[in-house]
Amino acid sequence: MIGVLILGQKDFAEGLIQAAEHTFGTRPPAMEAVGIDYHEAPEQIAELIKQRLARIDQGDGVLILADVFGTTHTNVARHLLKRGRVELISGASLPMVLRTLTYRNLKMDELIDRALTGGFNGIICATNPAPPERKRR
């Protein structure tokens, strides 16, 4: 099973996990959050991310879902990426998290596609609910 690490400002990351717990009725295994305090140095953030990665990697790798690309925590996480083992997707949302948790027994590339689809398809305009056509990765 691929581990899932959520990075986000303060309570955002843990909030996504709590929402997933509510949806599935239990806290998903091999899933953790790193709530970022922007007063922490990048080195401290890197250490927190490394610790969580080591704790949730069960041998199949870890998919990191982050709130915003280009922030300190995503820049730090990018230095820890290993193609096919530790991957990062930004723009995390609850639909993306739920899709990721549903399909995390797939291979990493397939899981990334499912996570992206969950994020894309979770964006809906209520007055025009048909999602626009999107190119797949």
C-alpha cells in the first residue's frame, strides 16, 4: 500500500485527514499530515517531512499531496522526491485525497493519474456541473 503524506498550512493537512476519516469511518492507515508553521526554518520542515515519510512508507512508496506548489514546504519536499517511490502532487483537495485513498493499492504512476482525476473532477460549477474535457497526464 502506498503511504500518503499531506502537507499544508497549519490545520489544512490534518483537516483533510479528518474529513477522510469521517468519510471512511476510520482513520486511514499509513497516512499522516505535516501542518506547516511558517515560522519554522526550512531545515525543521525538511526534518518533519523526512520523519513522516520514513514512518508511513511500507515499502511501496509515498505520495505527497500538498496545498500549494512553490511554497517552502513543497520546495523542501521536492528535494526528497524519488521517481516512482516518493512523488508530489500540489493542489490537494478532499476529492483528490479520497480518490488517492481509494486506489492506493495501484502502482505509483496509476495512483498519480487517479489522484489527479479526483482533483480535476472535484472542481464543479454548480450552474454547469458537466466537467470540461481535460487532458490526462
